[in-house]
Amino acid sequence: MATFLDNLDWRCAEKAFDPAKKVSDSDLAKILHAIKMSPSSFGMQPYHFYVVSDQATKMKLKEKGYNQQQFEDASHVIVFCGRDDLKDRVNTYFEMASGGDATKRAAMKGYEDMMTGFAEGKQGEAAMSWAHRQAYIAFGFAMAACAELMIDSCPMEGLDTAAFDQILNVPANTKTVAALTIGYRKDVPHMPKVRFTDEDLFTKI
Ligand SMILES: Cc1cc2nc3c(=O)[nH]c(=O)nc-3n(C[C@H](O)[C@H](O)[C@H](O)COP(=O)(O)O)c2cc1C
């Protein structure tokens, strides 16, 4: 099977999905696993993901996504959200890491205190902005997984995030940042890729 690196020129931000072609449950599971296994700062995983295949919900997202056709025609829409309940995340993290064993947890106290201090230092907008940056790493992992599987995707920020929160009924500590539409391309011509030069992009020191 071709790898992610083999498929870099093949992948694109797909505009025209074939609505008849659906991503299989087993491929979807692989993409969600890539999202799950993506790294986050401290491993805090301050995010949540909505995986939408329900057509009526996709149509509502389309309306609040500047009517971009991908929301209607893609097989699934994965909505990436950050969450700002960072102290709760730290607590859950250490409950899991220690397996509920108080002695093991005590041995990790230094690290837990450091993470708690970090979480306390990030309030309101700063916490959500940090959480959204973590979510974007998972966003990249999801696109890479799709590319390796030769599943088309389109990263999408052209959407009303507050309206998405309402449609998906997300809790107050969670906010949408972007969406990834996934599926299979129609057989139509694609725009050529435009990339700045290596000299523009890279400085080797
Ligand atoms: C964060 C982000 C947001 C984007 N939002 C949209 C969008 O709302 N609609 C869309 O059609 N493309 C969107 N794009 C796709 C970009 O326009 C596209 O990735 C870029 O032009 C490069 O083309 P390529 O991905 O086909 O190589 C977005 C891309 C990124 C990374």
C-alpha cells in the first residue's frame, strides 16, 4: 500500500465529493485512531470530536458552513473542538495513568502538580486557544491518515463555529474550531497545486 509520503501530491483539499461513496466503518476507525493517537501538549487531550454521517445534520452544518458543498456530499464530517476544562483533564489523566492506585499516583505527584499549575495558569480564552492549537495537531494527523488510505478530505475553517456548537449541542466547556470533510472525490479536474519555493519556506542553518 502506498504511504502518506507517496500520496502527498495526490491529496488535495477536495471540493467535489461523490455523495454515493461512503467511507467504510473499518477505514473510519483507522482515521479516528490516528486522531486519538495524535500527540498533545502534556498529553492532556483537551479536545472532543463529533463524527457526523447523519444527512440532516450535515445539511444544517452546510447552512452554517457558507453553503460549502463538501458538507452535504462528503461521507462524514468530523468536527474538531477544543475544551477548556483543563484541570478536570489533568485529574482524569492521572486517574487513568495510575489505574486508580493512590501509591502510583503519589509517585507521579511532581508531574501532576506541574500540569495542574499549567492548567490553572490558562483561563478563559487562553485555555480555549491553547486547546484549539492541540486540536489542530489531531487535524493534521487525520488528514495524513486519510491521504495514506487514499480517502479524500477537505480541511474547513469556513464555518460559523458558534452555530456549529449549537447544532451539535456541545457542552459549555467545548468549542468548535474546524471541520474535516472526508469521502471520495468525483472524477472532475482539480486545480494545480501552488506552493512557495523551498527558499521562501525553509532556512537551513
Ligand atoms: C485550516 C484550513 C482551513 C481551510 N478551510 C477551507 C474551507 O473552508 N473550504 C475549502 O474549500 N478549503 C479550505 N481549506 C483548504 C485550503 O484552501 C487548501 O488546503 C490549500 O489551498 C492548499 O491546497 P491543497 O490542500 O489542495 O494542497 C482550508 C485549509 C486549511 C489548512
